[in-house]
Amino acid sequence: MKATYTYPTAGAAYRPTIVFRHAAPPVRNAPLSERELEVAWLIAAGYSNKQMASELGISHNTVARHVANIMRKMGAGNRTEAVLNAIRQQLIPFG
């Protein structure tokens, strides 16, 4: 579970309120699906989510879900780190 702090807009002295939201735990070294491998390759090629959606014939939201799954499975905090981890694991080619 991740904690998100929210701050009130007014008041000199305040304590942040902690709001918990459910987030899927990282699953390092989990296999990527065939579609996730395609998306990872397109991320490495510099495609935006919108470009990937057009290229793959799927919605922008589906692309965003694939990107989130890749990041979770690669234990990454961002797209670049996810692709680097996929390259290190030889899931997608380098160069």
C-alpha cells in the first residue's frame, strides 16, 4: 500500500492527512506478455503512448496499462528504467 499525503489549502499549522491507495506490488523478473514486449520495444524506440496506440491499433488507456504493467514487472520507477531493465534481462534487443 502506498501513502499519499494531502494538504489543506488554508491554515497556518496543519498535519498532513494520510490517504492509502492500493497499488499492485512490484513483481520483479515476471515474464512480459507478447504485447508488453511489443510495447517495451516501442518505448525503447521513442514512441509516445499515443503513437503506440495508433501503431498497435489499441486505445491510449490500454497502452498506459501495458506501460504500467511493464514498469511493475521490471521493478522500475519510470519508462526508461523499465526499458533498461528489459534490455539487461535480454527481453528486448539493444540497438
